Amino acid sequence: MFIYLKFMASTRKETHAADETPPSAVGYPLAEKTSEIAANIAYHAHYTPHFSPLKFDLEQAYYAAAESVRDLLIQRWDETYVHFHKADPKQTYYLSMEYLQGRALTNAIGNLDLVQGYADALNQLGHKLEEIVEQEKDAALGNGGLGRLASCFLDSMATLNLPAWGYGLRYRYGLFKQRISKEGQEEVAEDWLEKFSPWEIVRHDVTFPVIFFGHVEVSPDGSRQWVGGEVLQALAYDVPIPGYKTKNTISLRLWEAKATADDFNLFQFNDGQYESAAQLHSKAQQICAVLYPGDATENGKILRLKQQFFLCSASLQDIIARFKERRNGVGSLQWSEFPSKVAVQLNDTHPTLAIPELMRLLMDGEGLGWDEAWDVTTKTVAYTNHTVLPEALEKWPKAILAKLLPRHLEIIEEIDKRFMALIHSTRTDMEDKLSNMRILDNSNPQKPVIRMANLCVVSSHTVNGVAQLHSDILKSELFADYVSVWPTKFQNKTNGITPRRWLRFCSPELSNIITKWLKTDEWITNLDLLCGLRQFADDEALHEEWASAKMANKSRLAQYVLQVTGVSIDPNSLFDIQVKRIHEYKRQLLNILGAVYRYKNLKEMSIEERKKVTPRTVMIGGKAFATYTNAKRIVKLVNDVGAVVNNDPEISKYLKVVFIPNYNVSVAEKLIPGSELSQQTSTAGMEASGTGNMKFSLNGCLIIGTLDGANVEIREEIGEENFFLFGARADEVPKLRKERELGQFKPDPRFEEAKQFIRSGAFGSYDYNPLLDSLEGNSGYGRGDYFLVGHDFPSYMDAQAQVDEAYKDKRRWLKMSIMSTAGSGKFSSDRTISQYAKEIWDIKACPVP
């Protein structure tokens, strides 16, 4: 988006002369004309002050501009809210622990079609828009693909005029800000709320009590109530989400935990017991302090579970309150109507507690019986599975649930009991599989656990995977037993990305070329139109324009890399990028081992031989979870290799290795348009979908990758000849692991050379033996190369050789790049959300008139 603003700014005429009178500070909350926008920005600088007067520096200008945009968004948000209330459509409520929004200013003025107006208005005020937007910090509300997907979905929901809400938590310090030192990755708290966020609208009238601990009381009539314990308040903060060129503006509602004045013990404070006096306030602050706090201790597990329940309870209380408000306005309250007005989507297993919480609210709060509450719940809730990794399929100790959420454990146990009874009475052929299917896992009687994915599958009306391969694996492996019970419950919804942020705004030169050749800009909301580029894929005039746009993006990226890393990279080299969460299954280790072998090979070449090599810049970025030791070793290795390679005068002309620090949405908006090769190298069968692969492909970047996740469908759409394929297939992986365990694996000599080169100390004295040991041995925890790096290494290196040859043929490469963009139409989040709306949620567009 930064590039889009810079491009727009460079094409505008100067509208402000030095002797012009500065704009008056007059409020124009619905400003769309340049003069009114400038006046409204000046108004906020004067009358919504956050800084000392007499200053209007970049930071002050950013906040004033943001508040000016927010005026228009609030008006549209109010109109949307009122329209939904009057029209009373069925609405979707999307529950997610993560949202990676990216910068709101750039996206908002882009979707409102006001980039030019704000560029000119700020110019009148003495500032450049492209400098102003750099003042905004990314909201630290997510970690990786899960959160970015949720944000793309919200953009599409608004653009498609769907009645929908997002629900999340307002993390003060997010996951962490990544810093790179000689020791490797360091984690420090995100500071996005250090001052404040101008995009939040605090709703002091929207608060709900959330209970923890306590006990269950049974009344004489058998009804149950959860009483006692800690009671915190959930306060709503709304972030407006505008659709693209539509009036509809929906809301991302973020909850913050609060304690009240009554919870402050004034007597204890005056007695010098300061910590005790504000104990509940302190506990409230902990809930929304950090995304995914460490859970190695029991306290850590309790805090994570508190976060999840806090999101679910506050959101469902809000949803029920809104339903009752609407029903009271149109007649009697019929709970059987709830599923015809409410769809709740669980984004992975983190919001699973929404299931027992909805049951509790209906039974204990509204007086429904079990059967009626169960009917409402199972018709309302749907579940998206995002992973087949065992560690990500949450299992919570029964003892902790009993302590923190005693009523919910009762409900979960009853669901489990009734599910077992169902199988016993209807599927006696499956009784031997019940131990794996049931929700309560008693395989270790001393430490029973609750299987959250099983709870989701049993309780939801629809379960979906996020790519065709992933959904097939769910049905044939992970949830195969459930499929035989409920064959129609399982669907696929291949993920998508918003074309607005991920092409129109972040790569305007390329966007304008696409619009010119397609003779329409309707592709921005109908991405299938990109297939029209195929007829021009051999046109030399398009090749020339395409190459020019890619070079402009590469040059900007080179400037950014120099700015944040101090490494100078050549825009004429092949830009090879891998950016995602650092994880062994995503195999950044395969990438860096390949770069190590390439470096070793270059060192052994003659000067004449090197001249024939395709120069390459390898960029890797992503965060390793703070306690994930091997992932942090990979980050350290990438940086150590780069330090040697980039300072080798013989080699740096032909190879650079750069670690991009603190990868986030705004960084991605610079990296992806400038990329030419994207590494999507996960072990086949382990990546549910991926959405980075879609963003790269959409921007004309070619993929070297395995047949994993959405790679399978991308390759089908863009053409096999435009995809550099390597590695084992998903159905081969179990057999290969077994062969490894039996000692039948014979490593490729190049693989052995790369490891030995690292062990030789060529990249410093750090001990990489524990990391390399994970690739060796035939079995054992942390050994045996579970992710098949060694097996796939030779085919990976062969595919990289194909990349080198293809890049030398510029005409061929440009055609492949055009075909990549042309085949990306399927991967719009507009398509994904349209399918959710029609096939899972049963909701329809409700445009504001």
C-alpha cells in the first residue's frame, strides 16, 4: 500500500504554493473533496489534540489524518449498523484469536477511493502522504497466516455487503517484536498501543461479565448455576472495516478485560497492601496482555484458557443480547429462530469453548432444556480446521478445566456421554473406534484431557478444511471415523486473499498495467477476470511493461532492505523470498541448506565459471516462537550464513543471504511485489493451505514448492509448466518416514556436504550440532529428520537449477510471471467468503442503500 501511495503522490500536481493560506480548521466529518479533507485534518489537529500545540510533525499529521478518515468510517459504520438492525438479516459472527490487520489508514483510503484526496490534502498541509502512512504501527493482534486470513475475510465480507462481525481480543503487547542480534532472535513487547490507536471506537455501553473459577450449585428442581469465583468485565472496542467502493462498513469487535472500582480494596491499599488491593485489576490486565502466552506452567495454561473463554463468553453474550433486542422489536422471543438469524464460525480450535458456553447461556441463563439448547447450538456453530499437526490440535487437561470452568466441564462431559450413547445405539460397528472419537481422552487415567477438535466436530453442523488436499486429508485420515457417521458434515473452502491489499494497493504499477490490458478495473472485485491476461502472455509490449513494473518494485524493496539490514542487494539479481512463521515443517532449514551448498559451490568455481551463474538474493523472514529452540536456531543460522556470504568479496556479487527482521503485514506489502521466486517448501501433507503462496502468485512471482496445501490448486490454475515442483508427495510421506526409521535412507552427497560445511565452522563458532542432529539418526525425539529435509534435498536442488536456467531466458520468465498472475483468480477471499456465505452460513448480501 505504501507503494500505491508513493505512486499516486508522484503523479499528482502540486496544489499548495508557499504563499497560499493554510486550510481552516473546520470540521467536515464526511469530507471527500480535497479542500474539505484538508480542513478536517486541520480541525482534528486543533480540536482532537493528543500533542502539544504549535506542532504538526509527521506523527501529529498521521493521527489527525487517521481521525479524519475515521469520521467518515463512523458515519458509514452507523448507517450499516442501523440498516442491519432494520433489515434483520441472518448475520455471521466470526470468532478468531488472531487478526493481522496491517495498516488501517492505507487500506481505508484505498477502499474509500480517497487516496488522491488525502494525498493532495496533506500536501496542502505541508506533508507527503507516503511519509505519513509510515507513522502507523501494525496492530499486534496476530501471529501468522491464521490472523491474516481472518483480516482478508473481513475485507471480503464488507466488500460483498454481507451482514457480518469479527470478534477478537485487544492484545496490548501482541506476540512480540522481533529483533536480530549476534545471539539471534530477541523478543521484545510490541508497542502498537504505547500511545493509542486512532481506529478504535470504545463502546462504554457494551460490557459483559465473564466468570472464572467458582462452583456449580444445583437447585431442588435440578437446574444448575455457576456461582462465585472471579468476575471480570469485557469492554468492547470496535474497529471499522470498510468494503471496497461500497457504503457497507462492518466491525471488528475487540474485547478488553477490566475490573471495576468495586474490585479495588481501598482499605488494603491504605494499609500498604498495594498488590493485594488491586489483585483483580492485575488479573484483568494479564488476560489481554500477550497473544499466546507461554503455557509450559499450569499458570500459563490457565491464562491461555482464560483468554479463549473470555473471547467466547463476551462474544456470545453480545450475540445473544443483539438477537433478543431484535426479537423484542418484532414480536415474541423464539429460541428456535436463533440459528436462522445467527451463524457462528470458529476459526480453528481456539474458540471451541463457544460451544459449551452457548449451551450454558441457553440452559442456565434462558431456561432452555438440554435438547432444545443442543439443537440451537449445533445448528448455529460451524468449525474451520486449520491444521493436521498434533501439537496444534488443542488438548486441555481436565483438571484445569474443572478448576477454571467447572460448569463447562460438566457440559462437555455430557456432550461426550451423549455422543458415545449415539454411537452405541446407531453404529455398533464403530464401538472399537470410540476411544479415539470421544471428546474426553482417558488413555492416561492420571492425566485425562479434553480434545477440542473432537468437541468441534461432534458439535458443529459443518466442518471445513482450507484447501482441497487438506480437506481430503481431514476426511481420509484425521476425521475419517466421523465422516462415516456424518458424511455430509465435511466441506472444503480453499482459502483466499483480498486483491485490494495484496495487488491493487501494494503494487499499483502492476495493477495499472493489468487494468490497461484488460480494459477494465473490475478485476479488483472479480479476480477471475485476470484469466484475460493469458491471451497477451506472449505480447512483447506487455512483457516490457511487466518487466518495468517488477523492476520498480524490486528497486523499492532493495532500498527497504538496505534501510533495515544495512545489506546492499542488486535489483538485477533473482529475488528469492521465503517469509512465514519459522517452523521445522515449513522447512526454512531446507532453504538455508540449499543456500549454503550454493555458496560452497561458488567458492569452488573459477572466475569464468561464476560469470555463468544466475545471481541470486535469498531473503528469509519470519518469527520463531519464543520457546521453540530449533526454530530460533534456524533464524540464527540464516543470519550467520548471511554475515559470511554478504561480506565475501569473491561471492557477494553472485549470492546474498538476508534475514528480514520483524516480518509483519506492512513488511509483506514491500516484499511480495518485489519478489520473483517464492519458496513454499513445507513437507507435503503438513501445510493446511497457506495464503502467502497466493499473494506471491498474484503478484507474478513464481513458486518453487511441494505438492502441499494450496500449492496443489495454484499449480493446477497457473499451469504445471509455470511451477517449479520438487519433493515427496503427501501419500509417500508415511512410507518414507518408516524407511528412515529402519535405516534405509541414503543421503545425497550434496546434503552431506552442506551439513559438513556448517559443522566446519565456516559460519562462526555457534554450535549447530543440535539443529543438524535433528536431520540425522533413524528415529528418536528430535532426530530422524521427521520433516524429510534430507529426502527432498536433491530434488529441491535440481528444481533450483531449473530456476536458474529459466531466469536466464527473460522472455520465458516474463511469460511464466504473467501466467502466474493470470491463473490467480480462484484465490480471491471474495470467492472463499461467497462460498462460506452460501454453503455454510446461509447469509445474503445486505447493502446499505
